Amino acid sequence: MFYICYANNSIMKLIKLSLLLFIFITSTFYSSAQTAENPWAISVGIDLINVQGDDIDSGLNFGAPALSLSRYLGVGFSLGAQYSLNNIKNTPEDLGYSSIDGVVKYNLSDGKISPYLFAGFGVSRFSTNADNEGLLPSKETSRTGLGGIGVNFDLNDKLAINVSASYRSDIEGDGYNHLQHIVGLSYSFGAGDADKDGVSDEKDECPDVPGLKEFNGCPDSDGDGIPDNKDRCPEEAGTEALQGCPDGDGDGVADIDDICPDIAGMAEMNGCPDTDSDGVSDNEDKCPEIAGDIANGGCPWADTDGDGVADKDDKCPDVAGTVANNGCPDEPTGLVDFIGSDNNKVLFNASSSKLDSGDKKILDSLKAILDQYPNANIIIEGYASSDGSSKYNMKLSEQRAASVKVYLESIGIDSARLQTIGFGESKLLGDNSTAKGRANSRRAKINRSASVSIN
């Protein structure tokens, strides 16, 4: 049986002062949360006692200090001791109260808010006479069993608010059954060695994995002299220059980064070679031995007509041309000459879009020129004189241009090369108050200013 009491008020005051001083010194040097790495925790607070019994008045009794010291054991369990002082005012006579207990605690969860259960055994003293002889007057001290629940509220990684409530049962019947509530502040301390490698967690750079002292507690799994926490390849021996990784082909690119780890290559090609030096690594080059274009997978672009302009850029890929003219032949001079000549005119009768033999002869000569320039396109323009309404003349000019197009198609010119446009009476030739002026205005032509394009 274990009892505790105090001989006089001087001893009690001395113990109080010593405990408070211990708390201050401890909290000054230790400030991390209670874990396997920092297993010790000490707390100080106030206690509230609610005594139970038939002759007891209701009410809470406030007292201080309430002190505890505990050590984390693992898997949620902690073992510790707690001590508290109070004065009981609602019993038949005022009593001095003190208790000391051994306690086992189990955390229900980890986090900013951590509830826990606890149980313990100790002694409670309800003192009626401060002058009793002896250190442990048995008639004032009773063995006590207790159980309760509490919760920690973390303020930061070194300080927490603690609230708990317990029921304390008087085993011997010399005291009182009572409820004890404690509110306090808790500090944790004491760097541990969670991985048992001989390096304290405070200095251990790998506190959860057993390691070596020369590597500040970190292991070196592959034995290459580079600790795993700094080794990019912790399972394969390598060099310091490559952060612990091997280089099988010796090209200066670590195998972990080398797309071609078995063939020496270049760093800019991610460890692969570029045999044709076209900027495309061999593993991606569709033509690894012929220099080509990156956009074409490392192969040269096709040039069907061999004019030095790749088909993708050649507007005339089947006809040899010039670079200056985007792969097409230079300007068709024969066609340009025709457009600027007096032969570039087909005249019509009034209100007519029919071609006569003379007109067809002109168009036959145009056809011969177009055959020389198979990639040339032309625009056929139709016009009208001022006779009739402008609406009628617009339609008539379009019909005249269309008539020329139909004939050219009939003699073998692809319709895709021919465009038509009608200008109506908007571009008259000469004085249309005269018969000659009106006759010259009834026409179709390939105007020099017309759009001539090379496909």
C-alpha cells in the first residue's frame, strides 16, 4: 500500500515551489509535441473537485496546481504520474485535498484535436488536521482507482491545451468518491531515437529508417557512399557526379535519365546518338543515316519535280519551277504579252452574247498560249454598252464572259482555270452616244489588270 501526505504547510509550499520551478525550466528547453521522437510531456493546470456523499453540499472546488509527467510508449499508449492539490469547502468541515496517481493513457486518434482514455491507481488525501504526526497519516489517506476521458487541443507543435474528466473511487472507504476535472497546458520534450540507429531523432535526417552515423542517421542501401536521402538511385550503386546513379554506356547521362542506356549518346539527346547530325536522335529519327527535317521525323522532304522546293512548300509540285516563284515556273510571258495586245478583245453584237468565227479564232490562239502554261489561271471580264437598263446590261456582260468561258472549255481548257466577272455598263469605251463607241463597249477580254495566278 502506498500513501502520501504532508507534514506541515511549509513542506507543502516547498514542494509546490519546486514543482513550478521544474515546469518552468523544462518548458524552456523542450517544445515539441509528445511523439515517439519526443516522448516526454509535462503539464500544469487547475483541478476542479466534485465530492460525492449523502452529507455533501453540491458544488465544485477549485484548486491548483494540477501537475503531470508522462512518457509515450508507442501505438497510442503513454504511462505517467499526476499530482494535484485542492481545498474542499462543501463537506461538513473544510478539508485539504491532495492526490498522486500512476496513470495509463491511450490516444484514440492523432491530430490537432486528440481525444484519449485513461485509467490509474493512486491515493487521495482528505486532511482535517494539518498537525498530524508522521509523513503518511493513514487515517487521512485512501487508495483510489480512477478512470476518465480527456482531449488535447494543439496550439502549435510545442504547446497544447489539455482538458480531462475522471471518476475517482475510494477503495478503502476512508475518503470520498469524487469527480476530478483538470484544465491545463502541456509541453512535450525529449528527443528520442524512433528507428533505434543510435542517432537521436533531433539529429537524424531519416528518423523513421535505421541508418548510419556518418550519414546523420540515413542508410546507404547500395553501398556507394551516397546516403539514400541524397541518392537518386538508392538501390543501384552509382557515382557522386550522377547523384548516386550508374551510367552503363559511359556517356555521362545516368541510366535513369538515358533513353538509350546501352548506346553512348549525347546529353542534349537524352543519352541517344544522332548519327546524321540533323538534330533528331536516332531513336526518333525515321531516317537516322540521312539528314532531314525535325518536322518530318528526321527525313528529308520529298521534291517530286526536283526544283529544290520541297513538295510541302511547292505550289507546283509536279512542274519544275523556281524558288523565287514558290516552285512554279516564272511569270508566263506569252500570256502576259497576249493580255497587253490588241488581240485581247472579243466584240459582240447589240444585245448578244454569241461568238462569231473571228471571235473563236482569237480564243483558239489564247488556248494555245494557255497550253504552254498549264498552271496559269485567267479571269474573263464581260462588258456592255450604255443601251438598255443597267440591270439588263449587268446580266448581259456576265453572259458574254460566260460565253467565252464555255468556248474555252469546249476546246480543252479546264474550267478550274477560268473565272468570269461582269462589269455591266460601268466601264464604257469611247463616246456611247455614237454607234462606234457603243460597238467597242460590247466586249469581253482578259484585262491586263485582271488577276493572273500561278498554282
